[in-house]
Amino acid sequence: MFDPQKYGSDQNVVFEIGVHRDLLRHIDDLGVKRVLILTTPQQSSLGLDLAAQLGTRTAGVFCRAAMHTPVSVTEEAVAHLNEVGADAVLSAGGGSTIGLGKALALRTGVTQIALPTTYAGSECTPILGQTENGVKTTMRDEKLRPAMVLYDPELVATLPIPMTVTSALNAMAHSVEGLYARDRTPEATELALFSLRAFQASLPRVLETPTDLEARLETQKGAWACGTVLGQVGMALHHKLCHTLGGTLDLPHAETHAIVLPHAIAYNSASVPETLAPVAEIFGSTDPALALWEFARDMGAPLALKDLGIGPEDLDRVADLAVQNPYWNPREITRPGIRDLLERAWEGQAPAA
């Protein structure tokens, strides 16, 4: 029996096929009375279905969640929440919607319930990134972590395969970097390895049969574990590069993570070979970076930054930004080393130390 509490989770976490059609019994456990349902515009129909199910317990539906959690949208949602008198939010969606739920909890203290529809993992972390006047800032506060997370494989069964793969690789990046985190713990390491094994075993099954609910449920367990690792330990080079690329060039989040991960691990692997050795073993290789790159390739993930619309002239600027504001990493960050890493990722070449 899979037990999230074994890994130090203070959330009420449920993995169950069809749980999104049986919400009331779980919401009753939290003692909340009026629930404001949050979605993006694209998932508004899901929000309306959930509202119909909750009946008189529904305080309203707010369908304007957006990427990077714009403060202007949050302020609009706060006004709506106060107007309808909600004491809880149900965030049905991916990182954008769950981020809005966190922003509302931060400002109003409402109880958060997360119903994830991707593998992003934001529902497991006490981390919030918000955007105002074109600037994104990130904060950490324990009250940002949702009180309850309900994982239903029915909600990811229709996730397109390309999005499934990049979202999964985005999640896996949290666990891989968690293995060599400066503040890593035995519990976080065990959880990280659990998550990588879960994705290695279940993602190929999902690609073969996307509607296989048991396989989808296993990927959701992997996603929960990856997100929990991110919430427990710090990240390093990979995440710094992805945030720099995404923030500077407005790149798609999951695809950027999928492409950069093997190259960031190649950069660091010589400095932490024993720490990363289990990654190679899980994916059937002797080289952890190459193992991740081959797994991504075999899953049909994008491999080249140039395919995201980046020109070669962008690489120098990103390299310059990535070495500013020194941050911890197991290997010293050098401008030539980062520039070479970016070049290989831009071309879509196999990673090299």
C-alpha cells in the first residue's frame, strides 16, 4: 500500500480512480462550507461540472487562472472570493490554477484543495511564483501548501501524449536535482528514487495505452513524489537555467525542463558521481545524463532548444544571465561551461560533461 505519510507529508493525499466524481466526502473531512472552484478558461467546463456536483456547497466558479500567476488576476479573484463568502478554494488544473489557489490562500487564509490535471507537482510545494509588471518573483511559505490533494487518473487520461511526456520530465527534474541538493535528507533521497522508478516503469505504459488508468495512477504517484521532493529540498543548476531561459525568452515551461535536464546533469555528474549513480541504474545505463537523454528521446520528448524558437544569438545572453547572482551548485558555475551546455541543448545533441 502506497502511503504518502511515510515520507513526511503533512497533506491529506488521496490517489483514487474517479475521486473527482466523489468530492463531498473528502471536502467534509476538512470542515469547509463554501468552496470557490478555480480553473483556467480552457478548463472552465471541468469547473462547471464540479460546481454542479457540489451543489449548494459551491460558492462560485472563477475561470481566469493564468500562467505565472499574474497579481492582477489574483486581485480580481480575491474580490470575487470575498463577495461570495468562500472559506475554501478547489484548484482544478495544472500549475497555473494551483498557483492562483496558493495566492488566494496567502492573502485570505482560505483552505486549499488541489485537483491536479497535469504532473507539474505545484500542489505538493510551499512555493509560489507571481508576476507583476513583467517581473516574476518566487516566495516560500508553509501556508502555501494545499491542505488536501486529490489525484484522479481520469483527469490526466486525456492529457495529450506530448504534454504528458514533457510534464513528466519536468516533474522528474525536481527529483534528480533533489538527489544532490545541499540540504538533501535520507527521506527526500528515498522519495526521489521512488519517483524516478515510478516514471521509468509507468510512462512507457501510458504512451502505449494513454487511457490505461492504472498506469496513469502510477505516474501521478511519481508526480506527487517529485513535487514533494521540490517542497523539501533546494534546487541547483538545472532549475536556474530553466528559469533564466523561460523568463528571458518566454519559453514553454515543461518543454524547457525536458530539454535542459540531461545537459545540466552532465555538467554536474563528475562532481557527484555516486549520488547520481542510481539514476543511471534506474534507466539502464552507466551514465546518468545519457540515460535521461535516451529516455526522453525514446518517449518522444523535444530534444533541441532551437525547436522552441530560440536563435543562436540568444545563447550568449542566457549564459551571461545564468552566471550572475552566484548560487549553490555541486560544480562551480563557469561561463564557458554554461555556454557549451546551452550549445549542446540548442542543437539537440547528446549530453557531454
